[in-house]
Amino acid sequence: MAFNDIIGTLGVGLILLAYFFNIKALIPKDGFLYFSLNIIGAGLACYASVLINYVPFIILEATWVLVSVWGFIGVMKKQ
């Protein structure tokens, strides 16, 4: 498995883990852990997309990071 495959797999795995935890109500959908998993996961997936120069997924994952950061900031403001 190439380096970009490992990074991408870890990133997508974290995004899917956040989604699974959310669906099973194991973590709150507006909590720090949910947004953190999405930020880190999408960041890794975006980096893997940069490594393979796949622009559609660079845009998708960068947007996912930005939206998750926005959500994370919203949670921090509530605290």
C-alpha cells in the first residue's frame, strides 16, 4: 500500500467513524469529538488527494474541513 493510500484510508476511516458514532448516538452530533474526527479525517483525505493530484476530491475534502471547522467554532462559542 502506497503512502497516499495509507493517509487516504486513515482519513476516510475517521470520517466514517464519526458518521457511525453519530448514527448510533454514541457521540453528540454537535460535540467536539464529532467535529474533530471530521476535521482530521477530511484533512488527511484532502492531503491524500493532493498527493495524487485529484482535484475533485481536493475540493470536496477541503470543503468538508472548512464546514467542520465552522461547526467546531460554533460549538466553542456556545461554551
